[in-house]
Amino acid sequence: MSTLGITKLTCEYRSEPLGLGTTRPRFSWQLTSGRMHVLQSAYHLQVAGEEGDFDGDHLIWDTGVVDSDQSVLVEYAGAALQSGQHCSWRVKVWDQQGQESEWSDTSYFEMGLLRISDWSADWITPEPGMIDPQAEEEFILRKAFRVSKDVRKARIYATSLGFYELELNGERVGDWAFTPGWTSYRHRLQVQAYDVTDLIRSRADNAIGAALANGWYKGNLAWENHRNLFGDQRALLLQLHLEYADGSTEIIGSDPSWKASTGPVRMSEIYHGETYDARLEEGGWSQPGFDDADWAGVVKLDHAKDILVMQENEPVRVIQELKPVTVLRTPEGDTVLDMGQNMVGRMQMRLNLPAGTAITLKHAEVLDSRGNFYTGNLRKAKQSVTYICKGGGEETYEPHFSFQGFRYVKVEGWPDAEPLNPDSFTGRVMHTDMPQTGRFECSHELLNQLQHNIEWGQRGNFLDIPTDCPQRDERLGWTGDAQVFVRTAAFNFGVAPFFSKWLHDLKADQREDGGVPHVVPQVLDDNACSSAAWGDAAVICPWTIYLCYGDKRILEEQYDSMKAWVDHIRAQGDNEYLWNTGFHFGDWLALDAKEGSYVGATPRDLIATCFYAYSTSLFVKTAEVLGRTEDAAVYRQLYEKVAEAFLNEFVTPGGRLAAHTQTAMILPLMFGLVEGEVQRRMAATLAEYVKEQNHHLTTGFVGTPYLCHVLTENGYHDLAVKLAMQEDYPSWLYSVKQGATTIWEHWDGIKPDGSFWSDDMNSYNHYAFGAIGDWLYRAVAGLDLNEAEGPGYKRIRLRPRIDSALSYAKAALDSMYGMIRSEWSLADVDGDGDSRLASYEFEIPPNTTAEVELPGASIASTQVNGQPADQASGVLSAREDDGTLKLELGSGVYRVTVQQPSPALSGA
């Protein structure tokens, strides 16, 4: 029996996806084996029809045996796939020793609607006069129909202008929230596909119901009460495709035969919440037999269909539930539920109260210094949910079309005669349904809480787009926040589809001159674009996704956007190799800013030119990866000119930088703009600047993500460790000590005396400063990739730092190839402190290799799985290099022990 196996088959990153929009789907799989050092040498992949019959006429694509080690994102190259086509697929592999696996289990994928001509349905909206187009209340639509035959398969394809929820025969269709998602609605609108076979009643009457609310499309967005940014009318577009047992088909679509009314949702807005009057519910409205004689008609709406695209990323769902940890009675007399965690989503209530009882839930992130409910930082966002009971028994309710960012929930209107039972309330945590892939843990409990906060900050802000905050009247896709956090994000969760979708919108909203909006989708003024470190998301984000997932397609799809951004920068400055004009946010929220300013002291033209060089360098790498040799040569020369201009403009002949801030030192070091003695001098100066601040930072959005990386890579890891472990303001652990459960926007969002930073911009769930996570995973635990030799963790780099003032650290990543682990711990060997044992555990998935660096270790002092380091199974090579043991490992699990004198392990 072969020990070589195949598991975790995915198509376009998902297991058995429905409604694909790409005509060239990509297949991935993972290998399993009981042996050490297993590499794939060949694969054989087959795609067949729906029946899973891989013989004869049902076979659609057969690769034959392909001599290749590729097991990630293998692109379909068979006959053209058709709309709605359901396909099965399987794969078998061979390893480098010629061992052959069995065929994998069969997996499936199904195409969506690929052409405009596939749409026979109409956009529909209630007839004029039935509902005020500017109203905040929902409207509901229904269609009754007869199914005269036995149904074999049923699919709904739906989208809307505004949010929609569907019901079929009285049952909710799917569990997705806030559909159709937020895209650049002027250019792109997603369509969702649903398998409703089990909800259709064959040879019987049926009914479809749809509820629509304003959502991102026409609701309140950004500031100054802006509305109708994409349009002023909600509408539905839907097709139900029926395939009968006899092979015939039928399409039932949205058209003027539908009926319309208003529903129990009287107000629903992203920022403000929802009002629901249960007394207005019409029972059975989405079931056959309902009397809709007094409902209004609908009319066609003239709206484009050529902007339609099938769903590209995972949907927003309710991912988990939290119960209140306590019920508080505040000094002001309010009843407040404490959820114990700053979360994003909505509250579910179970009630049994008299008809007409109105219960209002108000949501906040923190309490003030006296313990009272605090909403000042919400600005104009109301975050208020009101439910009016219909009475007559237990009722269950949660908002449909709004989400809140909160830890605390104030309950108003609860009858004095009825005891409030906290078990009647449940927090429903919502975010894009991205799989969690990364874990980090260490011996420092505050750092573990910091990691918790980083993860929850990502959960709360990765809600269909990468938002800047989930609570106040903003919640926009700020490009700067996204690019500084993208590498951390790609460790903690699987975010390739999430960023691919968002980057498609960035490209769609990019100006003709290559300028990139500050927020994507663009809802601000047309001139709100092209700040350094914000617009650079156009290049940094796709390159990072390529690095972390080995996804070349994202580079292909974004290539023109990346190039346009670099060309845009080139056209900006007075000198084409310096970027010294235009608006820039600078080192946003840096602590060295002048009084009354949000912008740090680092010169903006220095920051801009550094990012000019960095984006150009990444574009050169992109061109090389894609084989665009001419572009690579042209833009390599541009990069060299920009780097030279930077040195001439900002660095003195003696190697002194013209600016004297931490961020000014960080950027040239991080982006490789200095080398040799200038690099050493600049790193030493940065170290002195940190020490002058009593081992604290002064950086903002631009410098903070790179600070610890730069210190570690330039020989000051001990200083980076001290920075990361500071507990007083300003530091990452200051907010942890203050009880934070997510990352704050400001280092001192709550001051030591309990007072607040300004109300005008003080989010307690703002993930950008959580980018420190990338340093914890890569530098402390040591789990990294080798960019040059194998993106996507095909070639793994493990460089654990036991000199990190910890007794243990561990990181694990469920990569595209499988689980990668890097763990280390320290123990006193003889109890007198003279000698310590460093223990490591590494896990390398099949079809990858790893390079391991162990400073202070030697071949003689190291054992691998109980064997000498150079003799153990799976160790491909072992060599010593300048006091560091370097191992080449194949796949497998390795337990490595190194006995060393304590001084080599004393760390920071």
C-alpha cells in the first residue's frame, strides 16, 4: 500500500466552489506521506463531467502525466468551460523516488454565469409611488410560480443594488450576509450563486421572496451625511435555473410579474443600525399561497449588466458566537452587557415581552473612566438597534442589514417587571469567512494577548473589504492600512481571494493618470488620491499575495495597475527621480508630530521618494516573474536612478541622513536604499534614537511596521525585543495592559488616567499597528519564506531567535503545501545556569524544503531526532558558517537539540 497520499483538494482556494467566474480555474492539493523528504516529481490531473465519470466522453481535460513539482494553483487548460457547467476532478502524483499515489478523492467545482447573454431577467424595483426611493425602510419582493416536473438541480443567481436577502418557500437561501458585497459598483457588481435544489418543491407551487435595504450602495457613507454615492434606487436581479429529471430546463427570472411591499425593517443603515417592527411582519410572504393582492407592482430599472462578475472572495458570514461575560449597572444607571471582547457583528435577542415593547440596543467599544457607557468616538454613527415586539410568545431577532463594532451593549426599554437574563443575548461575530491559517504563542502572556488582539483586529476589519475601523462613521477601505498589514494578514488568515477581489476594485477605481484613491472602493472626492504609502498598495499588496501564496495570476491581473502607479509617481515630482510634490499623509499618527497635527516629523518628500523606489523595485521583480524582460530592464534602470537621486538629495557625502527621525532611518534601511558604511551608520543612529526615547518608538503608520524588522536585520535584535516588550506608553503592550482586546488606532487611545484621546479619530479596533505580528512570526519564532527560491513557502526559511528574552516561542502556518511549524524552547541543563539546552521542533510539509539557521550551534553540539545533525534522516546537508549551523531539511518533523553555554543564549 502506497504511503503517498493526497488531501485538501481546492479549486480557486476553495473546497468545491459554486459559481466560479474564471474560465481558467486553478487546482491545488497537498501531499501526505509517512516518509521524510518527499517531493512531487509528476502529477496527472483529470476533469470530467458532473457524474464524476473519468472515462470516455465525460472526460473534459486530461493532463496525462506531467513531469512537474507544481501542486499549487495548476491552471485549467482544457476545452472552454460553459456557464453553469458542473465538473468533477481528481489528481494522482508521483514522488522523487517514483512512488505513485492512488487517485485522490473526487472533488467538484461549478461555473457561474459567464456572459451577459446568460441574463434574461430584468432589474426590478417597486413601481413609483409605492416607496420613497430615499427611504431607509426595506422593501420586499415576491414571485409565485409552479414547478410542473421533477427537479434534478436548481440554482439561483442573484445580485442587487443595495443589500439583499433571499427566501424560497419560507426558508432563508444561504447564510451569506451583506450580499452582494462591496465592490466598485460603477464598474463591478458581484453575483452570488446558490444551490437551492433541496428547497424547491417538485410538481407543486413555489415562491421566491427578496428583501432589499440601502447597504453600501445608496446608504450613508463617509462624512457629511453623504448618500446615494453609487445610485439612488435599490433593485434586484435574479434568475432561478431549474434542470428537470427529463433533461429539460427552465429559467424563472426577476421581471414585471413580481409584486412589492414594505417589510418590518423600518430603518437600516451601515453606521446607524436597524429598527425592526415585528408587528409589521406578514407571515408566509415568501411562501406559495400567500395573498399578495394588495401588494404593489414592480417596474424594470434600466441598469447595466456588463458590470456583473461572479462572487470572487469568500462571503461574510456569522463565524462564531459570544455570550455576555457580565451585566453591568453603570454609575449613570444604565444596564450594559459586557461581551468580554471588542467584536464586529450583531446581537441576537430572544424575547418574550408584550406587543409594542421597544427594546433598544446601543453599542460601544469602551467605558469611560467612571465606568459609564461611552460613544463619543463613534462620531455621527448611532450604532443603535431597536426591536418592537409583536407579542404572543418567544421572539428571536438580530439585525439583517447592519453590523456594529462593540464590546459593550446598553439595553434600553427592558420592562422593570421582567428580569434581564444575559442568556437571552448572543453576540454574533461576523467577518469574511477566511480560514485561519496562522498561530503564534510564546512564554510572554502579554505578547500572547497582543497576538489575540491582532487576530481580532483582522476579524473585525476584514469584512468584505479591509476597513480602517468597524464602529464609527467611516469603515472605508483605506489603502495605507491595507498595505502595511497585508503580510501579517496573510499569516493569520487565508486572504488571497479577499485581496484579489479588493485589488480588482483598486484597479477599477484607479484614475486614468494612474493615481490610486485613498480608499477603495472610492467614495471620497475624486482628488482624494495618490498619497505615498497609501497608493503604493497598488504594488505592495499584489506582490505580497504572490509571495505568500505563489499566485502569479494576481501579478498578471494587476500588472497594468502596478505599472500605471509607478508611472504616475514618475510624472509627479519636479525631478522625475524624486517624489517631492502633491499631498501625502506622511508618517500618519507618528508621535513626533507637531502639536495639533496628525502628521509625523519625517519629511514627506523623503517618505514619498523611498516608496517611489520601493514600488519600482517590486514592479521590476514582478516583470521578471512574468517574463516581461523589456519592462524589467527599463524599470530597473528607473529604480537605480531613483535610488541614486535619494542618496544625492537626502544623504550627505559623509553618510548622514538629512532627516532626524526614527521613520526617516527605517525606510531607507528597510527598502535597501543604503548599504555598506552608510547602512551601518544609519542603523546605529536609529538604535540611538530608540535608546534616547528610553527604548520607545516615535513612529506612525509608515515607520512602525518596519521598525523591529530593521533593528533585527541590522544587528540590534536585542533592541527590537525591548521595544516589543515595553509595557508603558507608547508601546504595543500599553494597550494590552489597559485591557484592550483589539489593536488601537492611537498608542494612547485611553490615557493612563483613564481619559480619552480626541473623540474625532479614536478607534479601538484599527489593525494597522498590528503589523508587529509579522516580526513576531518571522523574526522571533523564525517562520519565513525564501522569496528568491520559492514563493508561497515552496522554499521555507526557518531562523528562530532564541535571543528574544523568552523561554519559548512557536509559530504554525497552514500553508498551501500543508502545515509549517517553527518552535523553540530553552531549559537550564544542570540547574546552575552554566549551560542551557535549546530545543527546536520544525515541521516541513511534503513537496517543500527548508533552510534552517541556528546561531551558536555546531554540528558537534546538535542532534536531530536523536541522531548527529549531519546523519539524521531528512537532513539534506549540514554546514557551519561563521558561528551558525545551517541545515537543509526535507519534509517531515524534526526535533533538534543544541547544548550551549548560557551566555550565547542570554538574549536581550
